[in-house]
Amino acid sequence: MDKKNIVILSGAGISAESGIKTFRDGDGLWENHRIEEVATYDAWLNNRDLVLEFYNQRRKQLLTCEPNDAHRQLVILEEKFNVQIITQNVDDLHERAGSKNVLHLHGELLKVRSTADERLVYDWKIDLVNGDKCEKQSQLRPHIVWFGEPVPMMDAAAKLAAKADIFIVIGTSLVVYPAAGLLHYTDYTVPKYVIDPNRPVVSNIQPIEYITEKASIGVRKLVERLMVE
Ligand code: APR
């Protein structure tokens, strides 16, 4: 029998137990900055040094973090299912845990790209500074989808969501579109699970089961069930 397709939409909550702060849980600030100060195209135009330094810090922090049990448990699902992860996270913790198919909707911290040609993407593990250029001699920027920018991977993600036999949402407040709309691309008969200690609001979606736990616990429970069903 063909393997079933599991599609997973993950957000900042899955990496919280690895020590990476979520965006909307705390004081409204993201690592001491308002989001519009550091994560918008306007910020890049008006305050390039601050934006570069902010992402340099995030990159350094990421290199000190490890995948947690939630990332690792998802890898077990690959023994029985075709598993596709769609993540809003810019960290590489799913990959480091061993997940094979990871689509990054909002970019990747460990990559940079040309400002002249968005197809020129490079691996990057050191500080990115004003003056670092691509092969076409234009400034390099973080490979991040900032607020106000298009989400180039959205079409691919929607196609994957439409093929899901089971859809799992982990650790996202589901307030940022278009990512939050991915659930609506699934067939209405597809079982859907939401793992999050603070139930995000999901409207007009059935059947849905909430697992109101932090990711490490909730993912373990669900994986145990899915592996024996
Ligand atoms: N386990 C699971 N979920 C958790 C945990 C945990 N240990 N801790 C917090 N959460 C949940 C919160 O309850 C919340 O619902 O994770 C979610 C985090 O929500 P956000 O901070 O809004 O993060 P996310 O949904 O990923 O943000 C979406 O917004 O700023 C942009 O581009 C950025 O990709 C990001 C997007």
C-alpha cells in the first residue's frame, strides 16, 4: 500500500525548547526589538547596519542551539509516512534533527542572497556586513522573507498541503498570512492536529484535534499514536 502523506506546518513554538524565542509570546518585542525595526523591507532600506547586525546575532545564537525532542520525534514518522515539513522558522533545526523534506516559507538564517538577483543564494555562517557583495557586485542581504515582501515558496507549500492525508500544525500562533491559510488548502476530510500550549484560533476547519501541550510532549504523544494506528 502507498504510504500516506503527512504535512506539518511548524512555527516558532517548535524551536522554543531549543532556546530560540518565539515572536509573540512575551513582551511584544523580538530579542529586544520591535519587529518593524528589524524585519521589514523598510528597515533594510533605512537602517541596514542594524538589520545586518540583528541577523548576525540570530545566526550566532542559532549555532549554539540544538534540535529538541519535538524535531527529533517528527523524523520517526518517516519510517511509516511520506513526511513533508513546511516551516515558518528560519532556523535549521528540522534539518539537523534529520528530517528529509523541509520547505522554508520565510527563508533561512544560514543563507544570504544577492539584492540584484534573488536566485543567487549562498550558504553563510559568519557575520554579514555592509559591503559584502554577490558575484554580480550587489550587496548581499539575509535570505529572509521580511514583512511586506512576497512569499515565493507559498505556491509550492499550498500544493503540498493539498496532497496531505494528515495535517499537523505545531507551535504557531497562525496570525501571519499567507502561511496561516495553508490549512485551508487541505481537503475537509483530512484529520488535522494542532499542538500548542495556547490553542491558536482556527476558523471553519474540521475535523481538528487540539493537543494542548508544549511541542516536545505533544509531538511525542501524537507520533506514538500515528505509528500504531
Ligand atoms: N511548544 C509548542 N508551542 C509553543 C511553545 C512550545 N514549547 N512555546 C510557545 N508556543 C506557541 C505559542 O503558544 C504560539 O502559538 O508557539 C506559537 C508562537 O507563535 P509566534 O511567536 O507568533 O510564531 P509564529 O507563528 O511562528 O510566527 C509566524 O511571524 O514574525 C513572523 O516571520 C515570522 O515566521 C514568523 C511568523
